[in-house]
Amino acid sequence: MRRTLSLFLLSILIPLGFVARPVMETQAAGAPETGMSIAVDPRIELTSIIFRLAGHREYNQCRVPSYAADMDTHFAGLEQHEAVQLARLLSRTRGLGYDAVPALAVHLADVQDCAGRVPWDPLPRGLDQRWTPELARRFAAAACRFAADSDFPSFWNAHQDIYAVARDRMRVLVQDQGIPAWYGRFFGAREGLPFFMELGLANGPANYGARVFLPEGEELHSIMGVWQSDKNGQPMFPNQALPTVVHEFSHSAVNPCIDAHAAQLAASGEVLFPLVREAMSRQAYSSWNTVMRESLVRACTLRWVAEAWGRPVADTMAEKEQHNSFYWVPELARLLESYEAERHTYPDLAAFMPRVVEFMDEWAADGPRRVAAITEPWEAEKRALAAKAPRIVSITPADGATGVDPGLKEIVVVFDRPMKDRSWSVVRADGMMPDFTGAAYDEGRTVLRLQVQLKPGQTYRFGLNDNHYRSFMDEQGNRLLPTVVEFSTR
């Protein structure tokens, strides 16, 4: 998810809840008005940093500039540590990354003890099959050695103030929202489930759901990244983060339902996934069953939005889901209205799953035509906008440039016409963002100079406009089509 701040998208990350030894005391905050524990979790910070050093894109999107700089400084020279090399190997051979990392983190006893909270063998129910008992055990042990070798406790202790800001601001956001109560009511879950929201400063805009099955019961985890920072570089959370909190908790109820009906959903999934494969791969959804999980979670989240914020807001969000290529989600959300209205017949979501299977079969039977009916008007609109849109004549350094001087102070963009002054959307594009310090057009407003501070040996990636932030426009209001620029410094 992308956000802009002032001239530029200077977004951030959010911390997470945890169990730790006294040297790294937790700052968990839970209260009746939130119904959940909210904290930064050292286990999640540790594992995220390891995968950051391993070069995983999803763990190199930190949105807190000072925190990112401190990670680079404190952990410099550890790129070849055994834990980092194992993270690279697991990514290459097992596809491990994204949600698999924090899911394992919340199964650790703490960052100084490689033991799991439950035995690694058999594989804990809260971990997917990308892990094996042996790989989970090996990585846990290597991560704990990394914590000792890197003096992670001192890094953790040095950042308690910024962790507290993130925790307290998220607590204000979710208080009185009644999310745990809604979860129990909507999904038919048992009372007393423990809810943990864990804020990952090293995670950037990435958010995940996880579950831990302990002998005494199940834990639900919503692992949130920090999306924005304020003018002082401190974590902050917009109201738009609330549906994501609901989304990540909802995975705990939805995923088992999808998995239990995988055989019945396979036929429709295998028809629909090829229609959206390219768009889903850009969102890191690589299989039909993952898309099924996401589809139902998004539909459930729309039902929360309709209840909490009203039907018009939910309808607007439903349109955005279609633009993300979840074309069937608005109709699936409407189907869930029947689930809510007939709880005497469907006491929980599991009981309603045959209706979901039937719906997906019906959608898949006419999938190509339905997708075309939704997207053809968009394509016509895109062609019309492209015909009128301003164009970029040149960018210096050029897209794809390598060996760029790290001492470069300006990125220069030349347009084919005068542009509207002081109207910019320089946005993050799934990679390291240059440190932008200012912007100005020349007198004719065809040449934009973006002041930057660069570092040697880095690959930078940023966008001019995107699907949400589109402030670059000409004097007639015609908007620049989203453009991504990538270059590397020597």
C-alpha cells in the first residue's frame, strides 16, 4: 500500500507484540477498549532484519528513515552471516519470504533461545509447508546466533522510544473499534481468543496474519507494517490502516475454511487464476489457493467496512478490489450478507463454505466474459487518458542506468509541455527510495529538478504518479501516466 507525505512518499513501518527475556523488555499495551495486545516484537524485528540483509525486497521497504539508517549501520558487515545465507537459500529453494517469516517469528520462545514455543517436529499447525521441522529448527538456531553475534539486544534497547510511539499511536487508532468482538460475532469464533497486534518497523508497508497453536489454546496475530511517518519522522497510522488490521486477523478464520474446501475450490481456482496470474504475481500471490484465501478475506473485510463506516465506503473499496484484479470480490461480499442474515442456518463461516464454493463455480463458468465486461470500460478510459497525457522527454539518470555517481545531487525530469506547479507525486515503487530533499520546476515548468542524497552501491526505485497518487499533471489537468524509474549507484 502506498502513501504520500508532503512532496514525497516518505512512508514508514509499524512495530509488533512479543515475548522476550528481561534484557529486551516488551512494551505491550492491551486494554478493554482495544481488546488486544499491541507491541513491537523483538522476534519479528530480528527475523525481518535477517531477511533484509539477505536482500529480500519485501524486507527492504522500511518507511522510518532513521530506523532504516540505524539498521544499515548496526548490522553492516553481517551480510554473510550463516543466518543471512540460510535466509537466501530458503528463499531460492523453498520460496520462503513474506508471511512465512513473521509466522515463524511468533513461534520462537524469544530471540535468545532457539527453542520453539511448541516442538518443531511435527511442523506446528501455524506454519505452512514451505517450512519443514528441520528447516524451522535450523533457522531458529541460526537466528538466535545472529542475535548474539550482532548484539541485537543493544539495537533493540536503543530504539524503545520509537517503538513506544508506534505502539501508542496504533492503540489510539484501534481503541473503541471493537475488532475482536466483531471477529467473534462475524466468524462464529469462541470467546476469549487472545488477539495480538505486532508492529514491524523493519517491514515497511507489508502486513501479515499468523496463528500460534499452544497447548493452552490458539493465538491470533495481525502483523502490521508502518505505512507513514509524521514531519518528525515518527511512525503514524491513518484510519485507512483499520481495514488492514481486520484483514490480517481475518486470515486466521478464513485460511482454514479455504484449506478444508481446497478440493471443491480447485476447479474454479484453476480457471480463474490464469485470468489474473500476472496481476496477482505483482502482489506476491502465486497460486490459486492463495488467491482464494485473499478473495474471501477481502470480502469479509468489506463486510466490516460496511458495518463500521457505511455501505458507500464499502462500495468504493469494493471497486478498488476489482482494480486489484479481485474481480469477483464485490459479489462475494454481497453473498456474505446472506451469511450474516441467516446465522441460525450458518452458525460460523465454515458452515457457509458450500455456498462460497457454489459461488466460485458459477463465477468461473463465465469468468472470461465477466472479467472482460469489467475491464473493457477501464481500457477505453486508459486509451483516452493516454492520448491526452503529458509525456516525459528524458530522465537523468535514465531508467535502468548503472554506475551512477553517488554524489549526484539532482534527478532531472524533462516534460513535453508546461506542468502544473507544486503538484508532485513522487512515490515508493517496491524498492529503496532515494532520499529526496526538495523539488522545483524551471521557469517554463517543463524541467523538474528533484534534489536527492544518494549512497554508493545502492539500487534505487521510485515512481512518478501511481494508481492512487496522481498529482503530476499539465496545466489543463491531464495527468502523467504512472512511470517507474530505477537506477544503481556505483
